[in-house]
Amino acid sequence: MRTLLDLVLPASCGGCDTPGVDWCTDCAAELSRDPIRLRPRSDPGVPCWALGPYRGAARRAVLAAKERGRRDLAAPLGVALARALSTLRAKDRPLMVVPAPSRRAAARRRGGDPVLRAARAATGWLHDCQVVPLARTRWYVRDSVGLTTRERHHNLHGRIIVAPAAVNSAQIPENVEVVLVDDVLTTGATATETVRALSRVGLRTRAVLVVCGA
Ligand SMILES: [Zn+2]
């Protein structure tokens, strides 16, 4: 089956285009370094971390998953996110991963939400951890591509919501730690709005973790 698929769609590394593999060992090594601390212009008020800077394997993998429909990259991105999450979390508390909301139309166009998919892959490697897509955007939020920092703020202000009903039905443990996960952090506008939306329903975010940060 794999050989047959290779004829149609030759495999290449999602991080560096090396042919014959989906994800090479060099790219895996690049993404398994210690997370780097980010200081976005829009400060969500919680520590922000990235698996790597917005270049190299991290950036290419994010773009391939998002723009080229490389669903298979959820697996290696999940492994790398899990590694970072296990260093960031408190060992004695349950962990809840909340994927940053993606605009539904954009997610559909991309054939699903790559952030949610990678987050789900990550939780498979972690004990006492669940991924709960609590946050969503209101329908009129534009895709942020091409917007300035100011425009992004305006676009997102108050438009990321966490429905209290969703929180109740998720049966969240009392002492849960919340980590917000996204693919890219640039201005910090999405993270800031999502952290704020989570706090409005009584959920305190411990950290933000992204694949790559600008
Ligand atoms: Zn590679």
C-alpha cells in the first residue's frame, strides 16, 4: 500500500523535503530540543514557549500540515509537543491541552484542524492528559494572514469564546493544569484572547506552547 501511494504521492520529509521519508531523524532532532521562551508583543500574561523559532523544520512542518494537507505530520509534531509538555507540566496534576481555535472555514479548507490533530497525537504520549477543544472563534473572524498587529487585535478582540456549557460537559478535574497549544505564535493576539476567554469561565492557563514562534 505504501509503495502504491509512493507512486502517486512520493514521500518527502515534512521538515526538509528529503525524499523517501515522511519525517527525517535530523528534523526530529531539531524539534526535540528544549523549548524556547517567547516574548510576544501582545502578552497573554502566562509563559509562552515554542519548540523552535519560526524557521527550519518547525516552520516547514507547520506550513506543510496547514497548507499542503500533510496530515501525517500530526504524528511527529505530536511527539515533539508531548516532549515539551512533559517538561512544562507539574508532575502531580492532570493536564488539559486546549488547542487554539482555528477559524472554521479555514480549518475546513485545510481538510481539518492541524493543531487539534497534533494536540491529539501529543496526548497519546502523556499520562493523565486530555485534549479539549474548548475555544472557538465567532463566525465573523477573518483569517489573520496579512493583517498587522493592530488589525489582528481588532479582528480578534472578544471574538474567541469558551462556552460555559462546553466546560461543564468536559468534566474537567478540579486541579487541572491548562496549556494552550497552537502552531505559530507571532504577535500573541490569538493566545492573549484565548487565555482571556478561558479565564472568563474560570480556567487559569499555565502556559502557551506553540510549534514555532516568530
Ligand atoms: Zn527532514
